[in-house]
Amino acid sequence: MKYVIMFTSTPELDAAVPPERAQEVYGRIYQWFQTNSEQITDGGAELHPVSTATTVKHGADGPVVVDGPFSEAKEVVGGFSVIDMPDLDAAIALVKTWPSLELPGVAIEIRPMVDDYSQFEQ
């Protein structure tokens, strides 16, 4: 099954982590991608800061474009990848090895992807 893993943190994390520590963690993240390349079907990407976001959402007269993120959570998605794992337990085991999980405020959401759209047919 394919899962999207979304790497999240809080805006305060950047200010709390010294640059040399961040560089060390980024090096370990690069190694993590190398080590787990067989399970990663789409390397995904790191995202630009949330301040660069544009959101299109429902409006009374049709879609409305607004600056900034739509999410109202304190956490922000910083990047994503797609992994192909036999089940959720295997996905969790892989994600638990993500290097920056040792930093406060970092979390990874694991979400299964829809692979059979026939369930939506009417």
C-alpha cells in the first residue's frame, strides 16, 4: 500500500535549533533517503516556508484565492514523500527512524493513499 508521509514542525523550531545542529540533522535526513530508497516511490520535496503559501478555497460566489496557508493548526507541513509499504505497521516502523523526530515540535503524519477509485462509483 502507498502512504503519503508529511513532515511537520512548528514555526518556532527553526529559531530553537542552532544552525550547526540543523545542518547535522539535514545530513542524517539525506542518509535516511539513501538508506530507504527502495520504499520511497516518490522522493517528494521540501516545501518553501508557509509564508509563501497561496490557498484556493470555497467562496460564496465560487473559488476564492487568498494569501497564506489555509491550515489553522500550529504545525505546518514542511515536506512530503510517498512510500510503498506492506501495511501501516511497516510504515510506522520506517517513519520512526526519521532523524529529526528527536527535535521538539517535529511530527510525521502517515496517510494511506486511495488506490481504488471504484469505491466512489455510484
